[in-house]
Amino acid sequence: MTYQHKIVWITGASSGIGEALAQAFAKQGAKLVLSARRVDELERVAKSLSIAAEHIFILPLDLTQTELHAGFAEQVVARFGRIDVLVNNGGVSQRALAQDSPLDVDRKIMEVNYFGNIALAKAVLPYFLNQKSGQFIIISSIAGKFGFWFRSAYSAAKHALHGFYESLRMETEQHGVNVLLVCPGKINTNISVNALKADGSRHEKMDDATAAGISAEACAHQIIQAAQAGKEEVLIGGREIKAVWIKRHFPKLFGRIIRKQKPE
Ligand SMILES: NC(=O)c1ccc[n+]([C@@H]2O[C@H](COP(=O)([O-])OP(=O)(O)OC[C@H]3O[C@@H](n4cnc5c(N)ncnc54)[C@H](OP(=O)(O)O)[C@@H]3O)[C@@H](O)[C@H]2O)c1
């Protein structure tokens, strides 16, 4: 399977994994819809792509404004005639103890990572069902497989994505809809810099673990490979992704290992 001439809509396309995915899909000859809040960064990414300007649609959006999502999907279809792939990648992490985090910060993390994400999928789904094809590529996390220090709301939101999309997959696969859940481990992006602290402000720090992660480009390459293979789920990263397997088969050992990890 190739993405040549496919209409690929990427959220969180202004940096990190989303930007790398835009580069990778452009190399395959896809037509791209680039979404995030920062228009200047989306324009920078668009200029760097190896495809003609008329094959790129910059569509700024805030994932939390879910009431606008159906209108955004309409705009994409008006521009390109259809949507083939929604890469639901935009998200924000967390660096705060649960005991310190007020509920409104938990809700904000849930709004971006869960409700914003599924609202966009619900806006796109009628087009997928009508055309009897379409692919959701959902960027979850290994935090969607187990909890971790300072990630209570983030991990909860990512776990919730698995419940939603595993159900959606069962309900729609007979209508030609494919769902790929991607669980990255440590990827070297600004995720920790942009993560929210207990007071809702940005962490503003590049964590050692994030800095030591694999590149966003390597991550994007593996995401596209998994998507082309029609996989349902893929773990991407370094040795940290082995923790998912250890948790499944040796839960007590997992408990000992995970408690020893540096809390950052
Ligand atoms: N890096 C990792 O180690 C790692 C590991 C596991 C999972 N992930 C997941 O990978 C995805 C991409 O993160 P990244 O690592 O590339 O980090 P990043 O560089 O901080 O990128 C996050 C992206 O999400 C967008 N975004 C954030 N809040 C938004 C909102 N309210 N509305 C619309 N867009 C919003 C940002 O754009 P604007 O600021 O312009 O809106 C940005 O493009 C996230 O879902 C993250 O949870 C990352």
C-alpha cells in the first residue's frame, strides 16, 4: 500500500512526531492537511515539505474546541474531495503529582488528549463510512499501557483512547475502516517542554529520558511502516517498550522495575 495521492490529515503537525509524519507522508506523495494551534509553525513545516503548495492545506485548530470539528472536516472535504487518513497525533503531556493537580488541569489534559482526539474522529467517521474506506492513526503512548510518575491524567487519557478505538475498530472494520494505535516510548521531541505542571503552566524542561529517545523521524518511519502493513497496534522506541511485554507476562517483576525508574 502507498499513500500516493491520499489525503492525509495530521494534527499536531507543527512540531515533533507530527512534523516528522508530514515529511514522511509528503515523501510518499500524499496530499496533506496540517493542523495545530500555531499557524506560523504550520507554515514553516509546509514550506519545508517536498510537495507542491496546492497539495497542502493549513488548517489551524485547537483540539479542545470540539464544537468546531465537524466544520473542519467539511473544509477538508471541500478542499480535497475526501479524507483517506486521519493522524490523530496532537497532544500534551503532564509533569505533576496527582495529589497536587487540581481537577481543572486533569480535565484540560483529558480534553486535548481524549475528547479533542475522539471528537475529530467522530467528525471524520461519516466520510470514511460513506466512502467505505479510511484509516485512523492514533498516537497514544506506552503511558496508555501503564501508569508512570507524574502522568496520572495523561496516562488516563491515553488508556481511554485504547478503549475507544478498540471498540470503534470492531464496529467499523466491516465498513472498510482501519484503526492503528501507536504507542511511542521515548521520542526526542518537545513533549516534556510543553507538558503541563500542576498549576497548568508549561514544564519548560527537556527531560533526560526524552532527550535520550529515538528521533521523531525514526518514529514517523516506523508509524508509516505499521500503517502500510495494516497493523492494529505498534510499540515504537528503545528498550523502554519492553516494559509492555514484561507487564503482560510478569506483572510482579514489572511492578518492581517500574518503581525503580527515575521519576521525571
Ligand atoms: N515524544 C514522546 O516521547 C512521546 C511519547 C509517547 C507519546 N507521544 C505522543 O505523541 C504526540 C505528539 O507529541 P510530540 O512528542 O511530537 O510533542 P510536541 O513536539 O510537543 O508536539 C505536540 C503537538 O500537539 C499540538 N497540540 C498540543 N495541544 C494542542 C491543542 N490543544 N490543539 C491542537 N494541537 C495541539 C502541538 O501544536 P501547537 O502547540 O501548535 O498547537 C504540537 O504540534 C502526542 O500525542 C504525545 O502524547 C509522544
